[in-house]
Amino acid sequence: ALPVPGARPQTASAPSLFKLKIRVLADNQIFVTGMGLESEWETDLRITGTTAAPRVTGSLDVIRGTYSFSGKRFELDRGRITFNSNDLMNPTINISASTTVENVNAILNVTGTAQNPQIAFTSTPSLPQDEVLSRILFGSNVANLSPTQAIQLAAALNGLRGSGARRWPPGSI
């Protein structure tokens, strides 16, 4: 249709502001995949506030899953992502995954928040983090590493201690 002479053009209206009261409840079948992660989760989340300022509370909990890191397959033993309504983009993380390497149960722990995750490796029997990481990366203890492998291990440990620990998932170590 052609505009009517002398008529004022219509302007787009501002988006509406809506109040939110949503519950997301799923006992299973929330699949998260990519970057080495293959997992299924359950959730009970509540979304309140407004479309301009949503507030999310609740958590996602892992049912089962695996994480591939440096050619090793870790089984997800524990996984919880908790939203506390304050910051939608920065939930609290508590994830643990394990694998067996060289008769050692190596455990990858990710805690903290999405924007500042803390990544650590522990084991059973208890070994220093550098020893656990050496076995995961190279299938060998620290004493048997080549000079190149020792440099790679040092870089990986430095990444875990510094700004590199902010990468999640830690597949680039």
C-alpha cells in the first residue's frame, strides 16, 4: 500500500516489558555436547523478574556423561551448575570426572564460577598435581618425561594456575 499524502509515518513501538514466572523442570534428556563433552542433565530452574532483568534460580545436575581430554575419556562422577539469580552468565560450577591411567584414578575437578573456574587434578592414590597431569598427558610419570614433554607439562601447569585456568572446557591444555 502507498502512503497517504500528509499522513505521519508510523514509528516502531518499543518492545514490551513482561513479568516472568517460568519453571523449567526436566528429569532427564537435556543433552550437552561439544568440545569433548557428551552428557545428559536434569534441571529444576525458576525464571522470574522481567524480560529486561530476568532472575534465574535452581540448578542443572548431571545424570551421566563423558569428557574427552588429551586422548583420555573421563566419566562424569558429579556435576552441578547452580544459578542464584544474581548473574545469569556466571553460575556456580561443581564438576568432577575421573579416568584410570597407569593404575592411578585421575580426577579432574572444576569448581568456582563460569567466569572464574578453578581447575585441579587429584588422584587415588594421592599424587602431586604435576604427576597426575603427566600421566594423563603422556601416560608416564614425571621422571620419565623427555625435555619437550617436561616443557609441555610446565606450560599446562602454568595454564592451570594462571589465566589459562579460565578456559572451559580445559581441552586446550
